[in-house]
Amino acid sequence: VLPFDAKDNFWEMGATGPCGPCTEIHYDRIGGRDASKLVNADLPDVIEIWNNVFIQFNREADRSLRPLPAQHIDTGMGLERLVSILQNVDSNYDTDVFLPIFAKIQELTGAPPYTGKVGAEDVGFKDMAYRVVADHIRTLTFAISDGAVPSNDGRGYVLRRVLRRAVRYGRQNLGAELGFFCKLVPTVVELMSGTFPEIAQRQEQVTAIIKDEEESFGRTLDKGLAKFKEMAKKSQGGVFSGEDAHFLYTSMGFPVDLTELMAEEVSLNIDKEGFEAKMKQEQELSAAAHQAKMSGSSGKDMRLVAEQTAALVGKGVEPTNDEPKYNWDADLEGCTAKALFIGRNETEDKIGFVDSMSSENGTVGIILDKTAFYGESGGQVFDTGAILSSSGGATLNVENVQVYGQFVLHVGTIAEGGTFTVGDSCVCKVDYDRRRPIASNHTMTHILNYALKKVLVDRPATTGKETTALLDQKGSLVDEQKLRFDFSWNAPVDTKQLKAIEAVCQDQIQQALPVQVELAKTDDARQINGLRAVFGEAYPDPVRVVGIAPVTISTILENPSDEKWKEYSMEFCGGTHLSNTKEAEALVLLSEEGIAKGIRRIVAITKADAKKALEEGAALQKQVEDAGSLKGDELEAKVKQLTVSVNGGKISTVTKAELREVLQDYSKKVVAYKKEKAAAQTGEIVAKLVKLAETTEGDKIICRHDFGVDGKVAKAVTTAFRKQVKDKAVMIVSADEGSNRFMVVANAPKNGDVDCKAWVAAATEGTGGKGGGKQDAAQSTVEGLSLIDSVLEKASQ
């Protein structure tokens, strides 16, 4: 048993957060000796195989340690290290955990076999590439199976960095072809699915996401590698510029740790400070936006973190009873102010709780023993309203409600002249008019989830086109304006499918289905046929079941496997809902788009907003239908106007797509009309020019004929004229009154005496005309129709 200091035996997750001392088990591969001095010496023969962390502190931003209110032990074992000991090999990578993946890598890339070399012995970093690729494909297979996807922020960006690092090693160091990486997924599944069956269920989706991401990076990888080499050559003093690293990150998609790795391979160090300085502005803007939301734009830190919740527990404050949040249209009386909060670092002890507060304290927070306010959670936005102190005569205008552990914090400002004191009797006055559209949007989010599965999964299955793709909820946002639903799907949802989804939702509203809500044992509720739950989410026991069906949850639980329950929406949910689908009135899908590889997003509206969108859509539909009777220039003008109206309209995305299709057909008619018009116009102009040429002496003719500033018509005219008149140069001036511009076009016989470029330049001198050309053909466009006469006069001189 060996003692060590905090450097080796104090575990921290980062600069701030839960942490504590730890005890470790180390193993000497050689044995038969005193290896105590070799522990923590970074030697491959004496390795840590187990770690127990006593999580008891929270590391603050000022580096101080505060005791956690709930302490526990976090234990972790190194599976691969134990396997290496059991199989008596020197490295994790020499075990049968990795060797099958190495074999597949060699098969796919044609690289020389893995030899286990490291450092300088590993010429060309070949063995390093094997290790990186094998390790990273395992990481990505499990992470994506658990619901994470590569993206530009948070955990998604960690996955993107991991994937791009592996692809770079495979392509550059193993000579792999684009697309090799995703082909390793089946090998990982074969190795690990016996213990983790979920990765086999999601193999197709995982492969598709990695394939798309790999191809996306592949489009910039080769350019990025070339750019890196160019930048590395310019590096001075052994330092790779932070500005260059930032360029590779923003323009080529190279995570900074990938650039850093590549720099190390050519003996360069990255200027991390320079890179961080470039990133800092974006991070500060993001942090400021979040802080403003949490603090009511006061600049205060209104979060309850470990030190605040510990203080509340220490004061004996009981968890907030928020069951009344499910009540409607009634004030909640008899509440007691249990804690008053003016912000972190706003009191002498830095914790932020006070005995009384007033409007002078600015943004403040109140914790009650019970509340009717819904705290932001589960994708649903918080309630707003007011809290009245019946004993202190004060009013808190509630602007934000957040849940921290078991405590609900009501954040807002106190009206002038009032004071809240701990122990005050209070009344909760929720703005139920604001909550109503939120509840509508939440209930219809459940219906949308049901409709997606019905249209994209269930219906194809009944026609023998069963899909192996998984459709899981990946996130949602519900507020008073809209509902936003993110879900896993490996392709865009087309207009026909969206129309069917919208119809299913509308049908559920027309059926006036009651919204059933009951608490049930989680294991029992999971047996309900057709239940939709967020993959990987941990639910309480008992769990709140929300069913949109004509029968109660209790009745459903009597025979949970009945096939008919699949015809209704069934979910676990802690949000506020309508009592009946008819209260939603209508649902309109506004948009459908991809937000990440394998993740789609739908935005929709309900109630009055949806009805208004339907009315606007119907009006536009009528206008588009009426436009069908127009022809020629009238149709062209109407198509332009309607295209703007349709594109900018807040209408169903289905209606929008259908109207765009009709307008495209109209546009084809316009194009055909313009071709006919141009052909007829060309003949008319050419005839006029030929007649003028016959009656004009000399080698030049000048004519004004207005056909706008259409270069195609001008070319057609001069080409046709040149076929009939071989010995004269021609200049045409054509005006476009709509744009207040005119065009000057000249054409002359090749090798003749007239220089068209010089002629046009002389005619348009001083007008600011823009154009160009050569000796036998030139043109210029001039702003201002008032200049036409002077141009004609100069042209004839």
C-alpha cells in the first residue's frame, strides 16, 4: 500500500465539477520484484487496472473545494488491461479484443500487418494508425448506438473529432480508400454484440451515419492535408500558427487536436493560445446568451449548483412539491417561501441566500414548499406569471422557472415597494393563457411522434417494404409559438410522406381523443404495445404515462400487449398537456430538414397559428390556380409575384412544395412563350435592319428597337442579320423601361474596316456603361434611358 499526493491520487473531471481522492490498484506484469518505486512512473510493465474515486467535493471556478451534499464512490476497471494480463501479452492491442479488428483493417486497406511498434520504431506511424482506427471505430459504434451523432457542438463534436482523426490516419498512414472506415462496423458488432445486443439492432444506422460523415470529411481531407503541408513549411521557430489552425478548423473541418497531432509528426508545436483567442469570441457570445437566459439578462449568476443545493439541504429545506403544476386555471394558495436567492457570489458567503429581499436586489429567485409553475424540462419551456406574498404585500414577476435537483427556482423581479421574507405565505398565479398553446404543442408533439412511426415504419411494413432503419426521438422543444421535433432517420422525408404525416395528425385531432395520464410501475408500463420512449433515457419509478386514447391507462395495463394500443400515442412524459386533442384545433408542418447525419427536424404549429397558416395556404392555392388562366407576360409577372409569396408564406411545407411544383410548370410555359416571342421578335427586327441596310449608303447602319436588355435576343438578331447582309456593320440600341437601362450592341463583318469595340466605346463614352467585346462584336449596358439620344448621336458621327 503506497501513499501518493493529489497529483496522482486526486481525480477531477475537468477545471470545475465533482472530484475527490482516489485509490488505485496497479499490476506488475513482470512480478517477483519490489515494484513500488515503479508505480505511476509511466512504465508499460507496471499498469493501473482499477480505480476507486471518492466523489465528495465540487471544484469551483476559483479552484476552491466545496463538499458535495450527496457523496458516492465511482469505481472503474480497465477491461482491456485485465484481458492483457489474463492472456499474458504486453499490450491491450495484442489481445483478442483488438486483433480481429486489425485483421479487418489490413483486409480493407492492404497495408502491411500490425507489428505492435511504437515511437521511433513505428516508421510512417503505421502501427499507430492501426491502434487509432481500431479504438475509434469501437468508440463510435457504441456512442452512435447509444443515440449520440457527430455534430458541431457538445458530445457530437467529440465524436466528429474522433471520426476525423481515425479517417485521417487510415487515409494518410495506411493508404485506405474513402469509405473504408464504416466497413469496420460489422466486425465490432460481431465481436461485442453478444454482451451488447443493442449495437446489432442499430448496425445499419451506425454504418450509415459513419459513412455519411466519412464522405463529408473526405471531400475536404485531401485539400486540408495539402493546405497543412503548405502552412507547416511557412511555420517559423518550430511553431504552427494558431491562426492557421483556426483556418483548418473553420474551413477544412480539422479539429484542433487533429492539427496538433499532425504538427507533432513534423516536429511542430501549435500556438494553442492563438487558436483559443480566435475561438474565444464565439464562446463568449454563446456563454453570454445562456447566462442572460438564466439570469433574466441581469448579469447575475442565478444557477443553483452543488454549493447552493448543499446549503438548502443543510438548512433543512424540503424538496419542492411541484405536483400542482398539472392543475389548470386556479391560483395555488398556501405556499410558503422556503428560500430566497439573490445570485451566486452576491452575498458574503458567496452562496447567495438571504432572509429578505426587495426590488432593490434586481433579479432574484424564490424556492417555495409547493408550486403550480412548470419548471423548464423535458423539452418544454417554463411557465411565467407572478408570485404574491400575502403577508409581505410583494409581487415577484416570474420570468423563468428552472429545476435544480429536487428544488424549483422561480426567477424574476420584485415589483416596486414590496419585500419578500423567508416564511412568507404566498400565492402562485400562473399565466395559463400562455401555457395553453404550450400544452397544445406538447400534446401534438406526441401525436407527431406517433404519426412519424405510422407513416415511415408501420405502413411500409404492411406492404412488405419493412425498413431496418430506426426512428427514435432525438430531442424536442415546445414553447408557445411552435413545436420542434428531432428524430433519427437516414433520409429526407418527402412531400408525399409529409402529407400523410400531417393527415394522421389532423385525423387524431378530428377524433377528439382524450389525453389519459396516470402513474404506473415503470416495468409494467414498458410492456405497453407501441409505447414510445426516448432511447437511453432513465425514467423514474413509478413513471408518468401519457396516452392519447379512448381508454384509460389502467385499462391498457390490464392487457398491455394488445395490438390495438399501437393505434394510439403512448409515451412517458412529465409535461403539461391538453385534456383532448380537439383543443389543438389544427396542426401544420412548417418545415422538415436535416440537422446532422441521420437526424431530421420537423417544426410545426397548432391552434390559432395553424388555422391561420391553413387559411393563408388556401388563399395562395386559389391565386396559383387562377394564375393558370394567364398567358405570356402576364403569367410571367404573376409567377414572379406568387413565387415570392409562397416562399415567404407561413404555410404548410406540404402546400408550399405542391404550389412550387405548379409554379415550376407555369415557369416552363413562360420559357416556351419567351422563346416563341424572341423568335418572332428576331424576325421582325432582322427584317427592319435588312431593309435599312438596303436603303443606307456607307458601311454602317444604326437602329433603335426595344426588346429589353436580353443578350440572347441581341445575339440571335445580329447572327441572323449577318447571314443576310455581308458588307455592313450594325449597331442596335434597345431600352428596358422597367429597369431604366438600355443596351448597345454592335456587329461587323470579320476583317472589315469597322472596329465594333471602339465604336461602342465611343458611342457610350461618359455614360458609365459596362460591357466589352472584340473587333467584330461588342456590347455595353448603360443606366438611364435619358442618355439614349446622345449615344445614338455619337454612334452616327
